[in-house]
Amino acid sequence: MNFFRGVMGGQAAGPQPSGAETIQKLCDRVASSTLLEDRRDAVRALKSLSKKYRMEVGTQAMDHLINILQTDRSDSEILGYALDTLYNIICNDEEEEQDAVTPLPVSGKRKNVSMPDENAQKQADDLGAQFTDKFIQDPEHITLLLTLLEEFDFHVRWPGVKLLTALLKNQGVQVQGIVLVSPMGVSRLMDLLADSREVIRNDGLLLLQQLTKGNAAIQKIVAFENAFERLLDIITEEGSSDGGIVVEDCLLLLLNLLKNNSSNQNFFKEGSYIQRMKPWFEVGDDNSGWSAQKVTNLHLMLQLVRVMVSPVNSPGATASCQKSMYQCGLLQQLCTILMATGVPADILTETINTVSEVIRGSQVNQDYFASVNAPSNPPRPAIVVLLMSMVNERQPFVLRCAVLYCFQCFLYKNQKGQGEIVATLLPSTIDANSISAGQLLCGGLFSADSLSNWCAAVALAHALQDNLTQKEQLLRVQLATSLGKPPVSLLQQCTNILSQGDKIVRRGSKVQTRVGLLMLLCTWISNCPIAVTHFLHNQENVPFLTAQISENLGEDERLVQGLCALLLGICIYYNDNSLENYTKEKLKQLIEKRIGKENFVEKLGFITKHELYSRAAQKPQPVFPSPEQMLFDHEFTKLVKELEGVITKAVHKSTEEEKKEEEVKKTLEQHDNIVTQYKELIREQDAQIQELKEQVASMTSENEQMQTTVTQQLSQIQQHKDQYNILKLKLGKENQSQSNSQGDGSQMNGLQTEELSQLREEVEELRKQHSLLQTQLDDKDALINTLKSGASQTADGPTGGSDNTELLQELEALRSQVQSQSTEINQLKTERQDLLRKAEAGSSDTAVPSSDGSLDGAKMAELEGRLTAQTSENHRLEEEVKRLSESRAELEQQLASSTSTVAILQTEKTKLQTEVQESKKEQDDLLMLLADQDQKIHSLKQRLKELGETVEDEDDLDARDQTDDDDEEDEDED
């Protein structure tokens, strides 16, 4: 133990050992000591020396410390010392000191670091990276560290978290790969967020920040480990935007999980976590005195909203998030911050950018934003208030850029909003008592501030983007330039600023102003022949453009030359040749004479070669480091990309090529019209076929129902027939017994009365069934008439007509039979009633039973015969109905087959016509080739004759062939 006292600072006799020797002895003691206390004291001593002798401890003791972690798992104290020592040699002291400082606000500053301190920091970083590489050479070391994080002991878990964080900072990609393949590695780290000790939980947040940087796979695993729920709970517990550094760490981790990760964004939206963001943005009336931490937290919260609706996301996901933000009231809350007073400038700027992306391309959100009013007296639309800030040169540059971006997003794919903005410029809608958006844009367009000129020109160009109607409407705008002078159009005033030589030009001679006006004019007249005609109608415009393009100007003016070339090219490409002096052909001749085609194309290429062009083309938001670099708009770069190639082709094309192209376009349009007509015809036929199928299905079901009804009626008729036979037998017996005795007669009278009442009920039931059967027969007649009309419309040829005639005749015969049958049934009912009345009279008069009995017997026999005939007639009618149903089915099948046959024949006819046309064309080509060949042979023969060669004509050859044939025949005869 004396050795440890010397190491820890006690006085010892003799010379003091060096640091390296002491560390070597301590390492030997760690490796060789059998007692746990000795090893623990040695590791504690190494920890105390690890900061001062970082290099020595790292090179000599790392393997021993890792061995301690593997072997002494039962002692938490020695594990904690070993982890602390490893952390000290892997992490740099300067970085640890900086991390210990309170986080800086958005506008915070750090102390300047001298050059020696920078070199020392670089050496420390290199040393930490070397030790990290050595530690992770064996991936099992990271797995061991993850296992130790499961220990609940504070002295083990906390240094383990810090060590793993330092490893991720030094070699993030390698450590991420090891953690990703380690079983349950990410899940173990997620358990840190549930630790009740805030120190471990907060350091666990920092660890997860480093772990999720730039690794989409780990981000997905962390998200599906319920990270969103836990982080939002922590933010709520810590006070949301009023919370401290922990809220900032949670927001940074959320940004890591969601940025550029569509899977996590969808999971966040589907989990209804967007709704939980709304309380973050609740601000009061008094917004003065915000702390730096609150500003930082709210800034990160706004960035989190923007990540969900960023233009770089897929359109479907962005639209879904925008809809959710409107429905849960998040957009309304952001607009409240936008119109609130006392909000810090950087938060207001970021809020404007956030609202911009929440409404971009969403019609519902754009309509809501158009209805928002500022709390002023009188109330003004939020758009007007924001435009006032954009054209005010005293406002911060970033704020003006944010307002421009908001206005662009409001008009993006919003033709309704574009019409409302342009309408504020038209003479019929101008209100002299209020400031409108159009008035602000015109004021900014012609102000002395070049940045206001550019912003107003770009904003007005977005009001015309892809909207031909508003381009034509804007031609009606008239401006009063000065008192006593007639008003001029807005288009004329823009061209005057570019071309005239008075003080207006001197004000607009700045490159930024001219670029803005040229971008507005290019957007305005592109794809609008009427606007091109108005532009060319001014005789000064074309000479000015050609003069600008043909001059040799400096580097600053090259962009203006390129835009002038683009504007002139648009005048050629979208020219409808309505002005005789400025047709397409004359403008191309002018370019060839004054500028030269190659020079024109070279000047046109100056736009895309400009260094700021590619930066503006990357994303829609206008982000510029300084006002002087604000030259290109994102949507305008798309227009240039679209038009550069077609303008180049249009300039080089001849008149004949243009005519051919027009003819091809007309042919294609005609072909498209024909195809459209055929498509409509096919749709109509499909609809008709579908209707016929539905009718067939309904008729089939009705037929089945009728068959069922007929079967039920047959069974009922059989039952009634049986009952009738029974009653007939009973009546016969009663008539025989009436002559025997008076007592028996009275008894028979009582029985006959009961049977007569039962018979009346049965007759009434038969009457109801008859009426029901008659109704069903009428329905079937109507259905057959419908089938007859459909068959007469669709069936062609004599076969279909004859079948329909036979069917109609059979139906008429069936109808007449049914009517006669109903007449007979009525007669039978009448006779039965008479019989019943007579039977009642016979029961009262018992003196003459024999004659009445004979009469009743005759009547009964007659009724029985009629009933038998009626039954057979019913059977015959059922067979007729069945046969007619089968014939109807056959007719339907024939109709379907004939329809398909007609379609097939029509298709074959079309194919044959096409083949005949192709064969005719091929025959014509062959005839032309044969004619050319004959002509060539004839010319060659003439040349040979001229050269003195003997050439035989075809007639000579035919005569010689005939002579040879005759000789051969003579030889054969011999």
C-alpha cells in the first residue's frame, strides 16, 4: 500500500519515478494482483493520472482496462473507475470543457482561440481518434459496453453512456455499424430515456443524437422503439418552449430522426404526433423578454414543422401533413405568432418561412391564409402587411427574403390567389381608400431601391406563373406616370425603364433592377402570343434588345445580355405572325444580320453559366448571403431550362422546316381527335353493354322468382283439388242419407253448414290467388314487351325478325288463352255459388231430396270435368311459359354472339383495309423501282450503242428465243 500512497501524492524517500514508470507499475499491478482491492486501487490511480498522462495511460493501460471490464463484472466500483479512465483518454479535455458551458443562444459568440490552442486541440483530436480506433478494433468491445449499460448502478451506467458518446463523436460511422449489428443494441440505448435519474437520461439524449446522425437504419429502429412518444413526453414535462437545455436536446434528436427520412415522417404523422405540436406555439399577449433558451427552443420547433412539409419531400406526404396541420389548428397557431407583437425578429422570420411551406401547394391552407387579417385598425390582410415589409428597405434582409418566399408559396399552384392579386391592379377594382397588394407591388417595382425592384418583379412574376388568363388580364393595367400625361400600360412602363434614357433608366441601370424586370417580362410573355404582340407593338423594344445583345459589355452586364437574348427568343418562339414587321422569319433575319446566330446562342448561354444560377435552381426558398447576390428566382430557372433548347432550335430552323412541323402538329392533332372520338364511342358501347348485362341479370332473377311462384301455385292448386274431391264425396254421402231420417237430416244440415262456410273461405282464397296470378302475368307481359323492343333494336337480319314475329304470335295466343281461362274461372265461381245457394235451400226443404240430389250430382260431374280441363290447360300454359323462356334465352345468346361477330368482322375489315392500303403502297413503290430500272437499262443500252457495241433489243431476244424453241421442237419430232 506504500506504493499507492506514493502514487497518490504521499512523500517517499529517494528519487521520484517518472509518469510512464508509474503507469507501467500500475498496469503490472492491475494485471498481476489477485486481490480485488489491489486492482481497484490501481485502476483508481490510473484514473487520476489519465488526464495528465493521457498518451501513456492510453497506450499502456487500455488492454488492461478492457480486461477489467470483462473479468470484474461483479464489482461496480472498479467498473466505474475503468470506464472513467477510458473516457478520459478517448475524449478531449477542451471539448469536455466546451460541453460543460451553458449552450449559446442563437446570436451567441465564442471566444477567439489562439493558434497554439488550435494546434493543441488538433493533436488532442488526433489522439482521441487513435485511441477510438484501437478500442473498436474488436467489435466485441462495443458489445461489452452495451451490456454494461444494462447495469442499473449509477457509477457504471453513467460513465458507460459518456464513453459510448465519445466513441461516436470520434468514429461515428464505424461505431454505428457495430451497434446496428449488435443484438438488441439500439433497444438497450433506448432504455436510457426511461431512467429516473435525469443525469443519465439527459446524457442518453446526447448519446442518441450522435448515434442517429446520418444513419437511416438506426433512425428507423429508434423511431419504432417508441422514441417519438418518449421525447414528446419529456418536452411536455420540461415545459415545452419555456423549458431548458433538455428540451433543446430532445428537439435536436427529433430533427435527426425526421429529416430526410420519409418512413419516420409517415410514422410521425400516422401516430397523430403532429397534433401534439400545437401547444408548443401558444404565445401570450406580452411577448417581450424572451430568454435565449426559449428563442432556441422555438426556433428548433419551427424547424421540426418545416421538416414535415419540406418541398424536398414527396408531394403526397407533404400534402397529407399540410392537411393534418390545418385540421389540428397548428397553421392557425402559427398565423397567430405571425401577427403577434413583440416576437423576436429571428423567430418571426422563421415563422414566416414555416407558414410558407405549410401553405405551399395546398389550396385549403392557401385560402385560409388569404383570410387572415392583422390586428390593426382598420384590419388589413396579412398578405398586405407582409408585402409592406418586403418593399420597405429599412427591414432586415432575411425578413424580406422570408416574406418573398411566403408570397411565392401562397401563389404556388393557386390560380384563385393569382387572380385575386392581379385583380387588385385592374382599374375596375382599385380602391383609393385602402392599400392593396397590387399597389404595393407596383410601388416596389418602380421604387429607388433595387432590392425592392427585384422582389416586386419576382413576386408579380409568380402571380402570372402558368396562368394564361392572368397574363392577358395584366395587359389591361394602366399606370399614371405623372400629372398631365396619359396613362401607360404596365408592360410599356417596364420596357420604358429598360430602354429609355431619362432618369428612370439611371435608377434602373443597376443590374439587379434590370435582371428583375427582364425576368418579369420573360415570364409574362412566355406562352402568351397576345402579350408577345403587345410587346412587339412598341417599335423601340426590338432595336433595344438587339443593341444590348450585340454590344461587348463587361462581366456584370453579361447576365443582362443573356436575359435580353432569352426575351427576344421568346418573341420568336411564341410569335403568331400578327404583326407584319415582326414575324418569326423577319426576327430571325434580324438576328442573323445584326447579331449572328452563333453569337445569339452564345449570349443565351450566359444565363445558365452564371455562378448564381445553379444555387437558385437547387431549392425554392430564396436564400442569399447578401442582397447583391439576389439575382435568380427558382421558378425562373425552370423556365430557362425549358425554353433554352427550343429557342435555339427555333432560331436555327428554316421556314420550310417550321411549315413541316406545323403540318405534323396538325396531323397529330387530327389523329388525337380521331382517337378521342373512338374512345368516346367505346365508352358509350361499354356503358350500353353494361346496361344490357344488368337488364339480363334482373330479368334472370325475375324469371327465377316467377318460376318459384308458379311452382307454389301448382302445389296450392293440387291442394285445392284434393280438398274439392273430399268435399264432393262428403256431399254425395250426405245427399244419400237425407232420405233416411229427419234426425239424420238435421245432423247433416249442421255438418253441411260448416262445410259451406269452409267452402266460401276457400273460394275467397282462390279469388285472391287468381288476382295475384293475373298481376304476375301482367308483369311478365311487360317484361316480354321490353325484351321484344330490345331485340328489335339490336337484332339484324331476317332470322331475328322471324323469331320475334313467332314469339309475338305465341305471346298473343298465350294472352288470349289466359283471358279465356280467367273467364271460365269466373263462370265456375258463379256456378259454385249457385250450387251453394241451392244446397242451402235443399237443406231447408227435406221433402224433395231425390230430384235435387240428381241435379246436384249432374252439376258436380260437370264441375269436375271443367276443373280437369282447367288443370290440363294450366299445365299446358306452364309448358308454354317454359318454352318461351328458353326461346328468350336462345335469342339473348344469338344477340350476344351476333354482336361479338359484328365486332370481330369490323376489326378484321379494318385490318384488311390497312393491309390493302399497305400492299397498294408497296406495289406503287415496286412499279416506281421497275420504271427507274427500265430507264437505267435503256440509257445504258444507248451508251453502249454510242460506243459501237452491238446491243440486242428485247424484240431480238424474244425472236431468238422463239427460234431456239422451234429448233428444239423439230429435234424432238425427229
